[in-house]
Amino acid sequence: MAATIEGQDRVLAAAQQIVKSLNTSTNIDTDDMLMILSSFDNRLSKLSNLMISSSSSTPTSAKAAAAAGAGSDDSFIDPRFEAAEQLIIHWNSHPNADHDSIFDYLAAVDEIIQMTEDLNVQPENDPVMDRAEAALQHAMAHLEDEFRHILIGNTVPFDAGRLHESSFIRRCSISSSAVEIPDFETGTLSEDVSSGRYNHVKGKSLGGDEFLLDLVYPDAMIDLREIANRMIRSGYEKECCQVYSSVRREVLDECLAILGIEKLSIEEVHRIEWQSLDEKMKKWIYAVKVLVRILLSAEKSLCEQIFVGSELIKEVCFMETAKGCVMQLLNFGEAVAIGRRLSEKLFRILDMYDALADVLSDIDLLFSDEAGEMVCCEAKGVLDGLGEAAIGTFVEFENAVQREASKKPTQGGEIHPLTRYVINYVKLLVDYSDTLNGLLEKLESGMEPYSSRTDHGDNSELENVAPLARRLMLLINSLEGNLEGKSRMYEDCGMQYIFLMNNVHYIVQKVKDSELQKLLGDQWVRKRRGQIRQHATSYLRASWSKVLSCLKDEGLSGSSSNASKVALKERFKNFNACFEEIYRIQTGWKVPDAQLREELRISISEKVLPAYRSFLGRFGGHLESGRNAGKYIKYTLEDLEGYLLDLFEGTPLVLHHMRRKGT
């Protein structure tokens, strides 16, 4: 009986403690307290029954009751816990609850969390703690599912069309330019390259104004934030981060797919044909800007809104979400950087370099924590690799120009495809002056000055100019040297000079009509203009000296009145033959530039027509009175002037059907 009374006293003391916590009056009898406790726990209910029947119990049963009471004295349950526990269990049948239900559920979770926090400082309450932790674990499983469900169901679809139309980003129309070192022997040269019609447009940077992109509908943000808060408070931050990052990773992967970015290994990238690779590089350039400036910035903001008050969780969730797609883009950039250094890749590599350099500071800000250091280092490494690839490709281009040794001369002395290709290629490089100057400065910083390590004759034009300008001057020098060699493939010396004149003139005109003139300078242009005049003078000497020698007085004995008619006939005959031969050949030659063609015809006229007029005036009378005069004096001054207008049109003509005077 004493044991029963002792157990009852302990139960009553516990009941008073609970009643006090409930702000209930302690003026309550023993049976009422036992009934309250019996509703909290089956073990207390058994104890209550044992105490009520104590008067008829044997000493043995009393000892058992005392033992039962002793084993349950730490299991006094707050009714609020009971209600919270029941709500958490009941939640199992309502997986798609509305906002009010979620609010009630979160209140129940708060109750459990508070109890676990209170019991943590009361080690004697282990049995109650076990039950609370079980309820909390049950709640966290549901919250994890609900967090995933809300996050997926409220993700805003990625609208690439809206993005393109926004003021924040204007997608450049970067079309594929057929830039390649052609096979000049077989003539496999694209029309765009040979004609100089390039469509490549340098990629532009993103605009500087704000572009707000909602990744999750605003109405869902409160529920996501509240659920995340409970999971973190309960020590389930790892599970919360895993759910968040897995869902958002899939969304970002889908965004990259919409932007045309595929998951490719380095080996797969290296196996792609150039035309397809060029398209993928253009998409990469755009995707880098969109991902870093828009998507990841919005993703960072989303993390900050959901995981309020927990900097570490924000950083971990963002890192786990974003690093995969960033590394996917960087892996492609690395594959391009270590790929074959073909000249046609240079502009696209420079676009990739500029795009990545443009967002590098943004990457540093997005991944500013220690965990993000790896991503920042990887981005810098890829940027350096692209820079090295760009310079290596440029050097390969320089070498290709020097090595190009096609043996097939251009018809009519026209502009060589190599000239068109190189100059149009160089014109495009000017758009990247800042980038290339920076990269070349790094390359040349440890090298000897050009004046001491190169021999290009007069190096004065190479001094005090930017690195790119110096390299382009040397490149054009190499081109001019190559053209000098190609000119010797023509047997006719006159045609050699026409070929050189055409090509140098083309170079000068392209430089004048572009930003190249600012880069190379007026002195460089004046020097090439002088070369054009020299080639024209050399042409006149090579082609017309023999014609003009027929119109000289040498060899005609005595005065004009006593000149031998036989010698005069021979002179006129030789002149006619030389002129007709030049006409037949040089009407087939081509001077494409109309102004240059006209200037060259004027130069010929100024040499030939006065000499013919003078010779005809002095000696024509000796033959005109004789028989068959038209056989020797075949052309009037006006005839010659008209025939000279047929030269350099690229269509061979003959004069053997012309009417002869006097016949």
C-alpha cells in the first residue's frame, strides 16, 4: 500500500506540473488529475487504473504498480504535443494541402520543434524525446515532399523569346563566315572568301540595364521560405538543400537545352565538323551571357529569398545548383581551346574569349565564397586557354600566308585569292583590336623588340605602334613577298607588274575603306600608293618600250624629206605589228578597279599618242602619196585612242579585220 501511495504521489506531482504549464487551477482532485494524465499516455492510464484499484490489490500487485509508475515517470506529455503529433500524422492523407493547411501544419511542426528544444536541456525526458523526434522525422519527410512539390509546380517556364526581345540583351546576328585557308591549287575557294563578302559580326556584350527574371512564381515564395526555415531549424538542412539543388539543376539544364547547349565530351567536340562547330560556338557565346548575367543572377536572388538568415545554406544551395551548368559551358570552352588551331576558328574563338572575359567579374561575384573558388579558377583557366588558342591560331594564320605556294597564276593578272582572303581576314581582326592587343602584349612581353629579331628592310613603320598593328604590318609584308614570287609565274614582264599593281591597289583600297587605315597609319598607305605608281611605270616600260622605239628617228638617215621609204615602211609595219600584238594580249588582261584602269589607259595614251602623232606628222607624208599607203599607215590617231579604251577589260580582242586605208 505504501508503494501505491508513493506512486500516486509522484503521478499527482507530475499532473500538477502539467496543469500549471497549462495555466489551469491546481484545485483539482486526484481522480481528475489521473484522468487528464490517462488521456496523454497509455502507460499513465494503466497507472491510473492501478491506483484506483489499490484498495483491493495484493502486496505483489502493489509492487508491480510501483514498478510501472517508476518506469513511466519521465513520460508526461503536453497536450499541445499530442495535438501537434495527431495533425502531423493526419497530414499523410493530404499531400496537396492549400496554404491555410500548410500554415496549420507548420504551426504543429513548430510545436514539435519547440518541445525538442526544451527537452534537449532535460536529459531525464529521453522517452518523450524519442517520440518527439519520431514525429519530427515524420514531419520532415512530408515537408521535404511538399517543398519539392511547390518548387516544381511553381517554376516559371523559361521564355527564350521574351529574353531575346528584352532591352537587357540583344542577340547579335552572327552568321557563319566561310573563313578558311583555301586550296589555291584546286581552286576550292568559297564565293564569300574570294569576293571578300564576309558576314561575320563581332559578338556584342549584354546591355547594362536591369532585367528581372522570375524563376518561381511570387505567390509560392512564402511557403517555400517557411518550409525551408523549419527544415533548417530541425537539422534537416542537408535534405532541404538536396531537394532545392536537384530541382533547380534540372531547370537550369533545361534552360541550357533551350539555348542550344548540348552535353558534349572534349573528344566529341573535337570530332565535330567546322560548320556544325561554328554554330555551337555561336550558341555558346550567347548562352554564357544569358546564364551568368540573367539565369544565375536570378538563381542567386532566389536562394537569398528562400533561405533567409542562413548564409551558409544560401551558398551551398547556389553552389550545388549552379556549378553543373557552369562547368558544362566551361568544358566546351576548354575543348575549343585545346582543339586544332585552324584559321577559320579565330574570330569565333575571339568571340568566346570576349564573352567569357565580359562575365568573369560576374562569376567572381556569384561564386565569391570559398566553395565557389574552384569555379572561378576554372573560368579563369578556360579564359587563359581561349586567349592562348586565339594567339596560336593567329600565328598559324601568319604561317599559312607565308607557306601558301599555289602555282596556278590568276587569269589576266587579276587579284589573287590569297590577297582577297588575307585582307578581308585582317579587316575582321580590327574589330578585336583591344582584345588582340592585350593578348599580344602578354606574348611579346618576354620577347626581343621586333627591330632586333626581324629583318623586314625598313623597320621604321614598325616602331611606336600597337602590337596588333605591328603584326598586321608584318603579315601584309609577308603577303606582298608571297605575291612578288607569284608574279614571276607570268612569262610576260608587263603582266607581272599588272598583277602586282592590281593586288597592291586592292590592299590599299581595302585599308582606306576600313578601320585599318587608323591602325596602320597614313604613312603606310602613302608607301603603298608609291608602289602602285612604280608598278605602273614598270609596266609601261616593259610593254610599250618596243612600240615607242618604232616611233623614234634613229635609223632613218638624213632629214625627214630624204628618209628612206623602205625604212619608213618597216617602221610603220613594226609599229602596227607591236600594237596589234599588245592589243590582242592586253585586252585579255584585267584591271578590276575602274579608276585604276582609266588612269593606266591615260598613262599609256600620254606615252603613245604624242609619239605617234609626231612620227606620223613628220614621216606619214612620204608614204601617203605612194601605192598601198594604207598597208603601212593602218591607224589614225583617233583609231589608236579608241583601241586603247579596250585594254584591261579581260576579254581578248583582235585587230586583223580592221579596214586598211588606201585599199
